[in-house]
Amino acid sequence: MSTVQEHQDSLASVSSRNPDVTDAAGKVHEYTTLCMQGQLSKQEYIELVKDIQRQLNINEHMVEQDNLILINTAINGLINLASIA
Amino acid sequence: MKKLILLSIIMLTGCATVNEAVDAFLMKYDNNEYKLITEIRTRASYGKDNCAYVEDSKKLAKELEYKSLFLKNYAEKLPHNKPVQESSVELHDMVKGLSDMYDKGSVSPIFCKIKFTSIEESATRIQQSEGNKPR
């Protein structure tokens, strides 16, 4: 069975081009350390780790919305150009 | 002509479905939604700096729980608004996690600070995208 330290080492070695992934790994590492030091209870730790996933989901939805906004700008720009032509 | 342009956009941008292209075409900035998310962000920002005052923090968590539920319900029936609808569910879950922890009793100052900071960050991310929506 793997140890907490092994998981911590894995998290510390996470290197991704996506800053959200690196940030998430850093947060899990930080919260695990705080929990081991007794500064966070187990319940608090679980809740904070769930938040990391929730934040990743929110970011994913907002990236989707940002893309829709870009498409909207393109659609309206093309319509305007077509109207002038 | 508009239909032709819309079809071209679908093909060029790789929209997975026609619905996505329609959402992109019809999405609109909503003043109330923007105001609500700004309120949540601002109160969370205030909360993270006041974790030493437990009763005040608990009251703020309850207030945020109501506000985030209000945002979730408000966004839910607005058409062409799927990303905010889904994000507001996640945000409400985050806030409820804080509020529930206060109901259970003990909340450590560090948990309070991290929680309010996470809520603030998420609200800021939603606000950033929301502000760019077409008027």
C-alpha cells in the first residue's frame, strides 16, 4: 500500500503545461501537509480537496463560455461585413 | 445570409453541436447575474480577512450560501447560459461546504481562509468571463 509521502512526492513532481493542473497539484500537496501537521481536520481536508475539483470544473465551463464569446464576436463581425458588402 | 454565415462558423470553429453555435449566437450579458457574482466575490474577499471573528465568518458563510443559491436559481432558467448554470452549481457546492462546516461546530482559521479564498477565486473567474459577454 502506498504511503502519504509517496503521494506527496508524486504531487511535487507534477509538471504540466496547463497552469491549472500544476496549481491543483500544488494545492493538494499544501493541504496534505497542513492536515498532517494537524492544522486542518480530516473533514476540512476532504472538503478542500473537493473544492479543487470544483474549481477545475468552473474553469472548464468558463473556458467553454470564453470560446462561445469569441464565436459570437466572429459571427456578428461577419454578419456586419456581409451587410456592408 | 445569416443562416449561411452561422453554418460557416459551425464548420470553421468546430462547434460540437448546432446548439452550441446557437448558444454562441444568442448569448447575452445579464446585469443581475454580473451583480450577483460580484457580490459573492466581494463578500468572500471580505471573509478571508476576517476569519478571526468566528461569529461574523459564520454569518457571512450563511449569507453567501443564500446568495450562491440565488445565483444558481437565477441562472438556471436563462436561455443560452449553460456554462454559468453549471458553474453556479459548483460554486454553490463550495459555499455550502463552508456553511455546513460551521453548522457542525469547529472551523479552523486556516480552513476559513482557504475556503473564502477559493470562493473568491472562483467567483472572480466567473465574473471575468461574464463581463465579456456580448451586450
